[in-house]
Amino acid sequence: MITLLLKVTVLFLAGLMALLATRKSTAAMRHTLCVCTLAGSLLLPLTSLIHANAIAVRLAPIGIVVAGSRAIRRAVVWPSSAMIPALWLTGCAILLLRLAIGYWRIRQTIRAATPLASGLYAADVTTPIASGLLSPVVLMPRAAAEWPEWQRAAALRHERAHLERRDLAANFVANVACAVYWFHPLVWVLAALLRREQETACDDAVLHSGFDPATYAEALLAVARNSTSNLLPGCAMTTKIDVKNRILRLLDNGIARTTSPAALRVAAIAFAAVVLAIGIPVRADQAYSVGGDVRAPSVASKVDPVYTEEARKEKIQGAVWLSLVVGADGLAHDISVIRSLDPGLDRAAAEAVEQWHFTPGTRKGEPVPVKATIAINFRLQ
């Protein structure tokens, strides 16, 4: 888990550095970098499933029995080990539930809305908003019927730009990333930057379509005056935040506003390579597979793990299977549980094996890192 968090942090920092380096680029390019960073954070855990070696030596199962009062003294510490995963799951579940409620509210809003055209509705909202995921739509305030034609046209062009750019899917990725890494401050920074660049990219798209900058700026200001916060997940045309900066940017003729699709694809591919480089780094101490001139390691000395009090009371017995790399130094590295028995016993087995000493595996007589799996059998006397 710690390794994954370090990788995610490196990825977030890489994304922020890329945004800093492209501060004079288009909003569309910067938005692409934000999406790639947040999507990459969700893909990073999957890279741990990719291994360079297909074969791992299996060491003999190790039998452990409960060992008196020493087990009880250490066991009282283990209940806290479940608190961190429980806290993470609680935060993640709350944010995902909030997102699900938001999509439910969209469905209810659309049901009560008046269809105006295909994918366009007059609804009980205070600002134009593109919303939905599988079937995205544009919701216009009912009061928009009284707006001047130029204001309605500006709003529609802006919201349809969101649909054409698939910004709702990007927002979904950002929301899921925020739910998964809710405790990480950088994920919230990147999500906020994504939404900011998203809006300015759509502003650029409206101007690129031929809309007069001053007229469009006036439309933004008019919509912002009447907009209020809403709980619908989507892309609202305006909020009361950052309107001034958006208007000043619209009137700046020196800003680059278009990026070719090919350039955006190249940026996405380059960032995918960064994710792979972070997730599957090339290691100088890459573990070998047993076979040929590679000999398996063996256990030289071991420390017995202990039962947790909870596992003993519930009479939990069985095996915890661990994956590890026996290094050239004779110590266990990269320990992970591949077949769980009980959270407390899993932790006890991993911490015990971390203290073991091995006769390292060899290649052509020289000690080398070798992958291994070990079964720690827990049996009550």
C-alpha cells in the first residue's frame, strides 16, 4: 500500500510539473494532462499485476502454533491495523454514494424537464449545464426562454462543446479518483485544475466557432449573475468563482486557443508511458526465476508469528500465502499476501517473514534475488 501511495504521489507531482511546463499552452492540452494524470492514478494499482517473471519458487509450508501469553500481548495492537483500511473505505464509500445520488438527481431532473430538442431540455436549473454520463444532455434554465437570442446561442455552444469534448466522462474519472484517493490533497488540486481548464477550453471552442469575444463575455456575465450552486454532477456554464478571470482571458487576443487532435493524442500517449514507467519501473535487482543455473533460496532462520486474540477466540486456522523476493542479502523483500486467511494473521505472517534470514538463491554461484512464495500455516493446539 505504501509503495502504491508513493507511486501515485510521484504521478500527481509529474502531472503538476507538466501543467507548469505547459502554462502557455492551450486549455485543451492542459485539460488532457489533468485527465491523463487522474486516469493514470486509477490504473496504477493494475500495474502491480504485471510481473516480469512467470515462475516463482515455492518454499515449503511453515507450521506455526499458538504460543501462550506472548501472542496475547502483541495481539492487542492488531485491531488498529484494520482502522486505516476501514477509514479509507468509509471515505471512499461516502464520496461514491454522493456521486451516485448526484446521477439519480440528474435522472429526476430530466424526468421533470421539458424537451426542447434532441438532448436539450428546459429544466429547474439556474445555469446551463451539460450532465449525465451514458446519455449526456444539456439542461437549460426555464428562464432561458426569455433570454436574448445571442445569450441562448452562447450558452448552447458552450454546453455542446462539453459534449463534443467528452468532458462528462473526464469528470467521472476525476470524481472516482477523488473518491479513491480522498485523503490525498494533490488529487483535489488536480481535479480543480481539470474543471478550470475544462471551462476555458470550452470558452476557446466557442470563440473558435466564430462567436464575438465581447458578446460571449457579456453572455457569461449575464448567466453568472443568476446562477446558484447545484448538486448535479456535470459541466455548468458558470459559477460565481473565476468568472472575472475567464472574461479577461476571452478578451486577450494573444492566447493560443486551438490544439490539433494529433497533438492531444501524442500528449496522452506520452503520459501513458509515464504511468507505465512509474508503475513498472526497471529494476537493477530484478528477481530471477528458478531453473537452469539459478538455484532456489532456503530458510536459514525464522521468527514465529503469533495468533491475534481475535483469531484465537474465533478459532481461525489455515494458511496465509505470501509472495516475496529473497534478496541477495538473504532477507525478504516486497512481501505481499496472495491468499488471505484473516487480516490480523495476514499481518502477523508478513511481519514475521520480514525478520527471517535465508540462504539466498544463486546464479552461477553468485547470490541473486529470487522470487518465492511461502505458506504460513496457523494451527491451534
